[in-house]
Amino acid sequence: MLVNKCFISRRRRLCNLLQEKGLEVLIITQPANLYYLTGFTGEAGALVAMRAEAALIIDGRFTVQAREEARGVSIRLQKSTLPEAVGRFLRAARVKRVGYDPAALSVAQFRELRRAAGGGRVWRELSGLVEGLRAQKDPSEIAQIRNAARLASNVLIDILKLLKPGVREFEIAAEIEYQMRRRGASGPAFQTIVAFGERSALPHARPTGRKLGKKELVVLDLGAILGHYCSDITRTVFVGRAPERIRHWYRAVREAQAAAVAAARAGVECGEVDGAARRVLAGYRLDRYFVHSTGHGLGLEVHEEPRVAQGQKQRLKPGSTITIEPGVYVPGTGGIRIEDDVAVLPEGSEVLTRVPRDFIEL
């Protein structure tokens, strides 16, 4: 019952936004948004959100599932393609002002939708409306992300004992994903990153058959999906005794991350959080090796609003849940990244991931 009330509240907030924008209906097809508004976990369907009604249009594969999961929503079975079924619903409902996300529909799909709906309708492109609601998590959502973060943290800690010379990147990646599922995750939040030696300088390195050698950096970037919500954590360790240059880089990244975490407070611009990390790295003369943004929103998807990047004016709000992950990547030598999940609270913030940030030498 409490879950149903949560979905109803979200749909009401969405309808209030539609009213402010002078729209009667919004068409929603992204799976994460369908779940956020209804609880439906199928991978295909469309929600037609109106002020007086919400209709979930699905095909025969999802009939039973939709009735079980999307309580309080009208379930409509499509008897043609999804765009045509949605168009016919709009025609029958006699709505005139329709919002849709152009990023979620192909040109062909929109043409079919508009043709089936018939003339006399005003179509308005409206991107990111539901994503804007999702960016501000409620306490139950933060609790789910916290659980997913702790699961990923425990897996990462246990995986460190497997980092021995001779092990291959894809072996470690496979073990990480196996351990996440054993502990209750529905799967990885993204393709697990395991990078040894010079390959650690690739921020999005994919696991290969490369063997771990002695005196090498190891970057582990992993995340779990638990209860529909994602986590994302990165740690960098060294196999053997690290040279002073590597220790210097690690100190810089750790201080940069600490500065960004300290800056992540309600009311602060996302660009300022990013800037806090970059200023530290600039002080170490390593800022040119930081080649990506400081972080991103985290929730039903591993990358969502807000972006924690240079120039971003969007302000953090209570409930914003983000990653903070500065790094240094030196081509041909290696890279270091430290990443944690952070929830912004009315007062301060909470680091949800639970792995020490001290430099680890194995």
C-alpha cells in the first residue's frame, strides 16, 4: 500500500507540472520512467499520463505482469504497434495538447503516432520532465541506493584478495559480477571495469585477457542493481610497493575527492563541486590528466541527472544523489580514480559507499 501511494504521489507531481506547461497529456516510454511512475518493470510499453487518468499500454507479453505491478493504473492491451496503439488512445480520449520526449521516439515512431492520433492535436517536445523529478530522491530511494552501495562495497573489499600476479582482467570482472548476484543484486549497473597497469589510464577500460604483473596499478570500477536502484564505486590499488610518483598521484586524487565531497551540499551549483576537485588537482599540476567530469546523478539508472561537471549551473537539492569520482590518467603509465556515492541531505551529505580510501598496496 505504501509503495502504491508513492507511485500515485509521483504521478500527481507530474500532472501538476503538465498543468503548469499547459499540456493535457505526456507520453512516456523509457523503462526507468515507467517504473518510477507505476512500478511496472517490463522493458516495453507506454504510459499516457493525463490529469484524470494514467493508462499503461502494453502488449500481450506483459499483461499479467502489468496488472500485478502497476496498481491504480488503467492497463490497455495494444493490438497493433505501440505508436499506433498510443495514437488511437489519444484519438479516443480527445486530448488536444500532447507532450512527448523526442529523445525517446524515433522519427518513424513519431510519424506513426501522429498519423494514428489524427489531426487537430498540438504536439510539444518536452525532454527531461520525469528525469527532473527523479533527480530528487525521497528517503526510501536513498535507502535503496545505500543498500546497493553497501553491497558493491562489500564485493570490492572481498575481491582485493584475488588480485595476484597472473590473474586476468576478465577473471576478476566475472568474479565481481558473480559475487554481486550471489549477494542479491539483479545484475551489474554497468559493464564492470577492471584495468591493470598501463590500461588503468583508460577511464572506461573494458576487461581483457591481460594478466596482472608485479608493481602495477589496478583500477576496479563496479556497481550493483539492488531493488531497481544502482550503485557505482571505484578504488585503485597497487600490487607491490608503489614508487613515490604513484603515491603523489594518489594523494592528489584523494584530496580532490575529499574537497568535492565537502562541497556537495544543498544549494551548491554542480559546477562548483566539479571545480573543488579540479582546483586541488591544479595545485598538484595534474589537472590536465583529469579528462572527465567529477560525477553524475545516480538512481534507477547509473547515469542520470544532475551532471556534476564544469559549467553546470544546476544546484544540488536535498535528495540529490551523485557520484564523486575525480581521476588522474597518464597515458602509457596508468591511472588512479577514487569514486563514492553521495546523498545530499537537508543538512550536509552522506557517503553511501563504505570502502576505505587509504592507499592500498597488496
